Amino acid sequence: MPDETILQSKVPPLYAGKELLDYLSGRFRYQTPEAWRELIFSEKVTVNGKSVQPGYILNRGDLVAYRVVLKEPPVDKNIQILHEEESFLISSKPGQLPSHADGNFIKNTFIYLITEMLREKGWKGDVRLVHRLDRETSGLMVVAKTRESHLHLTRQFEAGSIKKEYLAVARGRITEDKFEVNGAIGRDTASQISVRQKVVTEGTPFSKPSLTYFEKIQDLKDATLLRCVPKTGRTNQIRVHLDSMGHPLAGDKLYGRTDEEFLAFIAHVKTGGDPAFPHQMNVPRHLLHACKLTFDHPVTNKRVSFETPLPPDFQNFIQTHA
């Protein structure tokens, strides 16, 4: 019989007083409400170690546990630790690896795998994500190893004082050597994809101002290699800004593609399919790489900088399209 994994969630204050079924189906949407109901009745879900009914009223701090045989899509687990101290570490995340648990990905995530790596080395302290990269984005990630360093580094990201640089391959030839995209980002209301965003008119409700500087590095066949420096930290910012110019990332499955293409890809992954599935794409993942991070050291406050080269798949694309 396959081994079961126990996933646990402590009920936050926001959900106190809610029914168990509403909590599960509202917070963990990778299962339908009907599926969660069946799992509760089959005693795959417990609260504080006891089987309960779907209508059980939750209290703050209750421990909800779910027993499941994980069927996660394959990922690239080739995580490299580039620099490590007592308070933090710098790691290079491969493409095709989620930063944290999301949907079908639970153990096949960067934070789970890096935690396992540290535990095997004898580290018993904190292991906390400071920021995240999209699943298909490769490159530098900061991991805090103490509560104090997590707070220090998180505040820098929130304040925008951390300098981030990316390398990207955009589809099509871009003529400008240097340019910027300065436009608010908001939800694409014309799309049925809830996560799809676009550049919108300044002042659009729920939009956020955003600015990215771009510099052309190399012309490729039907593509352009760019250095990207985001001055704000919006979700999918570089991808949205390049798409707004008509030059979406090479390999992007969301931007520069139709809703139908993206939904077909999501359905493929949810059934256990390989997330590198191209689906009419020219590369298995979008070509975006976080190549440089500069920030204040969480203990000494001295400005420090870290870089990482392009991964092999990115280099191969450039060589074959030069």
C-alpha cells in the first residue's frame, strides 16, 4: 500500500467559527467541496486528532490534518546552495520547481527540499522563505535561518531596497538598446484566467504602479536576450511588462497565449502530467533567470551582492538561437 503523507494546518483567527468543510474548500482549492466532504466522511481528515463531521465548527488554533497519498508532478530538484551562514543562505533554484506548496505540489517544492537538505546537515533551527520565484523561473533565492534574519530581509523586500536583476529571453526582435516600462498592473478582466494580469490605465481600481528597466544584451533568431531590473515588486511584473510590449517571454504558458492554451496546460499538470510539457511552446519553461541579488546583510547591515550564471537549458537556447 502506498505511503500516506499527513498534511497539517493550524486554523488562523480569520477562520475561527467557520465550518470545517467551508474552511477546507475555501482555503485549499485543489479539491472541490464535494471531494472534501467525501474525504471527511472517509476519516481522511481530522481535527485535533479526532474524526468530525463536515459541519464541525472550528476554533482558533485547531489542528486540521489530512491523510493523502501524494501524486505530485515531477520537478527539477537540482537545488544548489551557493552561500551559507548561521543567519541565512543563498541558493540557486532550478526552473520547474515551485517555491512553496501550491496545488498538486506539496513535497516537490523548493522550501520543502531545501529544509530537508539542511536537516540532513544537522540544522535544527528555522528555515523560512524570504521571497519567491515563479515555478518556472530559475535563479537566486534567499532563505532565512533565524526569525530575526527573516524579519530583517522581509522588510527590505517590502521596502524595495533589495536590488534584483534578471536575464530574460523575449520573443521577437526588440530594436531599443535600453528602455523602460512604467505602467500600472491590474487584473485582466477580459480573461477567464483569474491570475492573468495586464498593464492598465493609472488609477484603475485594485491596480498597482510598476516600473521595470530593460537593457538589450543580444539579438537572437526571432528573440532578444535582455537584462531586466524591476524597480517595484509586483507579481509577474517582468512577464506582464514584456507581454504589454508584444514581446512575451519565450516559453511563457500564460502571457502571450490564449486562455484555452493555458487551461489545457493546467489540466495536463493537474492529472499528474509533466509541468515541462511544452504545449506548442518553443521551450519547456519560460526563460527568466534571477541572476543577481543585492541587499543589506541581516546581521552586519553591510551591503552584499550575489550572482549566479545562466543554467544549462537557458544557455543551450541562446547557443542554438544565436
